[in-house]
Amino acid sequence: MKTLTYVTTKDVNELAWPELQQNTGLYSPATRVFTDFKVSIPRVIEPTVRADVLANIMKKEHVRMKVVVDAKNSFLGIVSLEDLSEEAFIKQAAAGYLRDELLAIDLMRPKEELLAVSYSSLKNSDIESLIYSQKSNPFQHLLVVDEETKAIRGLISANDIVRQLKLNVDVTTSTSFAKLHAVIESDYAQSKRLRVA
């Protein structure tokens, strides 16, 4: 066991403060809303986890998406709370599956069906251009691929953009990129602050 040293605060008058970053706005670098897996460990799940159990795990962890990987941590796809909705379970039951037999792999979106943005293009983009490019995206998460290493470098969440831009959108529910684009377009159209990407 290590011994801690205690000191008096009698002569201490200052507080340590973090370095202040500029506020995030539409024209801030897109990397400000990027979750980099080189900095933040990705939230992963194995494909053989029961889907109903996974839905409960995600709710307890307050996450809306997990990356599905095999035993060697190879990327297989993603699964979100949208994919694990009650409607999704009902649809699978109608197809003859039992609820407690469904696995993450049965409800995930496989990598072959996903589109991602390249990390190199993200580094040269601003948030407005990112949102505009995703105006038809019905999902909340966008993967980012490092084309040099052929790896999933991270992701962008529409809810994270809402939080950082301090938009008047309820983040307790899922916010798609399409919805985010509609909010930005309506809020900024009158102010002439919205540029075309």
C-alpha cells in the first residue's frame, strides 16, 4: 500500500482551470465532434450476445450504439438501440424467430451495408459541411474510416453535435443526421449563416 501525503489548504488561494477551447459552431473543424478510437476506447460487443440482453446492457450503459466484433476484435458491423427496438423484435418474431434466440448478429447492420466518411476528408471539413453531407442519413451514428490503416478510426454522433452546438433538440431520444440537418436548415436559413457545402 502506498502512503499519501496530506497538506494544509490554509495558504492556497487559486484553483486550477482547464485551457478554454473556443465555442463549437457550424464552421468549427468537424474533428471537434469526432470520437477518436485512438483516444476513446470503442464500445464493442460480440455477435453472439442475445439481442434482448444487449438492449438492456446498452440502456444501462447509456449508449445508443456498439461496434460488433468477433473474438479477434475484427469489425463485423454495428448495432444500435434503433436496431434493437420492440418493432425489430416483432418483425423477427413474425419471420418465425423466438425473441430469446435472437443474437446481436441477427439484428446488427453488417459492415457490407454501411457507409463511412474518410478520416482524411473529415480533417479538412467543418461541422456544417459534415451535416450537409449527411442530410439524407436516417441514422444517428456515422463511422469514420482511416483509409491509410484500413481501420475504423472512430465515429460521429448526431446527438454529440446537438450537444456541442447547444441546439434546441431533445437528446434523450435518438436524433438522426437527417433530423439534425432539418433543424440546422430551419434555424439558420433566416439568419443567412448557413453556407452551402
